Amino acid sequence: MALFNKKKSKDANYISAKESRRISSENRKITDEIEKQRNRKNVPREEYITQMKDPNNVVEFDDLHTYFFTDIGTVKAVDGVSFNIPQGKTVGVVGESGCGKSVTSLSLMQLVQRPQGQIVKGAIRLNTGEEVYDIAKTPSSEMQKLRGNTVSMIFQEPMTSLNPVFRIGVQLDEVIALHNEDMSKEDVKKRSIEMLELVGIANSEGVYKMYPHELSGGMRQRIMIAMGIACNPRVIIADEPTTALDVTIQAQILELLRNLKDKINSSIMLITHDLGVIAEMADYVVVMYAGKIVERGTAEEIFKNPCHPYTIGLMNSKPVVGKEVDRLYSIPGKVPNPIDMPNYCYFKDRCEKRFGKCEAAYPHEIYLTPTHAVSCYLYDDKGEVKDGR
Ligand SMILES: Nc1ncnc2c1ncn2[C@@H]1O[C@H](COP(=O)(O)OP(=O)(O)OP(=O)(O)O)[C@@H](O)[C@H]1O
Ligand code: SF4
Ligand SMILES: [Mg+2]
């Protein structure tokens, strides 16, 4: 046992039970304070109603910090993220597993697992067309009205999001009725059938009466999309919407999303590991690494002129049709421990281009064009540093 302890204590990731208790009690103090603030009754509207920096945007993430206060330390899942989702555009968010893509989108939905998960700093401005809400400060009761109506989410695994014991129609009706309290039962059903047709389900009356297990994966994902768009949201978050599907169905679902976006004039925040999907769908691309944005720009800028060594690595690890390789490239090394981030560029330990300057503090964001920004010392003298976005 003594030997076991000795061995463990040398492990940098090991913390004692006493230390864990101390962290846990500190966390409770922090999260209790934030929760107390959040759970106040009758919060004045001036606290959370705000203005967009640019009214053409539907969402503006502004220096967002979302942390998880866990018993082994604070996970800085999203650590100073700023980007915009313009009206009617698709913004692709890409990066390896665990880099904070989902937590960014869950923050916008106010669905981060509380109390340990909290937005600790920054703003998320959501433009409903009439008013602008700062989601970081919006009370839960107000958020319920925005979720589904202004912003909705299509999840990765439809089988876990659909209830297996209820028919499709019942579940779709429920979503529509929830957001349209004055609609009659017949009108709700009519709208459900319309939605099923809109997402390309031919036998809509039949499917309305079916249970989720009677449908294929592609059909279930179409149902999820129907639920997501049922109330004409201004922003649709699609988190890995096609990962669980085979390639042909994947292409059909992407095509469907693209068509629907134009029909209902929404914007899409598309989260994926797959640069191929981004290339097909996105107008703008945001590349995340370890809770931060390392590069962002228009899709053309990112694909024609990827600048950050991490973006270049992601591009190189993507299979290319017609190009024969012995082994697909993969970026060496792994993402640093999110609890103990270094005080220099987070990518340094994996970067083949690192040089003397990279020892310094985390690099600023450099604007190479008004839309293309990169955080890397290689571009220090090739653009300008701006405050904010
Ligand atoms: N409930 C939670 N408690 C503690 N840490 C969490 C929690 N949810 C997420 N995290 C951590 O936050 C970080 C970001 O996670 P996130 O789910 O956003 O990654 P992601 O980019 O969506 O990855 P993937 O591509 O695998 O979906 C990870 O380090 C993850 O372990
Ligand atoms: S700052 Fe240095 S270590 Fe970081 S990505 Fe750029 S070249 Fe690589
Ligand atoms: Mg995710």
C-alpha cells in the first residue's frame, strides 16, 4: 500500500483526498455565490437586455469563459471565446475532442451542467429581432421562452433525445404546443405533419403515428431536425448532426439542413470534427483548441490560406480523394490537461513550427484581414492586434 501511495504521489495528476475535499469546499463557495446571484427573483430587465455590437449578427460570443468546478480542479472548458454568427449564415466550429465546442453551444442554450458548470465571465448576445438578450445574465425563466423559439439545438444521437415510449406525433406536437400556447389541437397536428413533410419524410401521416424504434437513424435525425426548426428559430445549433449516420445519409441530412436554413432564414452554428462537412456547409469557420479560438475567418480564408499550425495539422489529417497515402497524418501529442494549462501557447508542445518567441505568454489574436484572425507568434508582424473582436 505504501508503495502504491509513493508511486501515485509522483504522478502529476494525482491529488490527495484531503486536497480534493479542500477544492470541493472552495468550489461550493464559488458556485453557491454564482447560483445565488442567478436564482434571484424579479431580476430587472436592464441587467440582461442589451445591444448587439453589429445588428446584422444573431449571436455574438464576447470573451466567453465557461468553467467546470470539479473536485480535482477547475476545467476551463471555454476560456475567452469571441466570435459572431451573422444573420442567415452558417458558422462551422471545428477542433479535436474536448476542445470546448459543445460547451460553447450549451452556454448559448443555458444548458451547461449546473451548479459545477458556470459562465464566469463574458457575454453571449442573442438577437431575437426585437430585443437583444445577454444569455450569460438572462434568468432561467426568460431563457425558457428563448429556447426552441429563438435558438434551438439538434443533438448528435437522435435515439437518446427522442423518447422511445411515445409516438413521433406526440413528441412533435408537444414541442409545437409548448411554444404556441394558443394553437388548437388540430392546428398543432397540422403543423407537425407539415414539419415532417418539410424535412423530407414522404409518409408523414404514417410516421406521425410511429414509435422512434420503427424508424432508421437517418429518419430519426430528420425528426430531430423537424423538432429543432418547428418554431422557426433564428439560430439552429447542430452539434455533430451527422456523426452517427452513414455517408450517403449524412450527405442527405446536410443537404436538408442547407435547404431549410434558406427556407426559414435561420443561421446555423455547425459543430463537427469533420473539415469536409465544414467545407461543404460553412460561410465562416472557427477553429478551437483547448478552450480557445486559435484561428477564425471566412471558409475561403481558412481553406485556401490556413495559418495556425493546428489548423494546418487538421487539414493534413483529412483524407483527400485520389491521394494515396500509407498512413493518414495525425497531429502528434495530445491536448494539454484542461485543469493545468501552461502559461504559453497551448499548442506549443505539439507544434512543429515552434521557435524562440513561443516561450512567451499565450499569443494575441492577430488580424491578417478584417475577417481572418490567428493566435500564433509566426504572424506577429503580419497583421494587427485588435481589442475584442
Ligand atoms: N459536466 C462536465 N464536468 C466537467 N468537465 C466537463 C463537463 N462537460 C465538459 N467538460 C469538459 O470541458 C471540456 C470541453 O468539453 P466539450 O464537450 O465542449 O468538448 P467538445 O469540443 O465538444 O468535444 P467532442 O468533440 O468530443 O464533443 C472537456 O475538457 C470536457 O472534459
Ligand atoms: S505560437 Fe509558436 S508554438 Fe504556438 S502555434 Fe504558433 S508557432 Fe506553434
Ligand atoms: Mg462535443
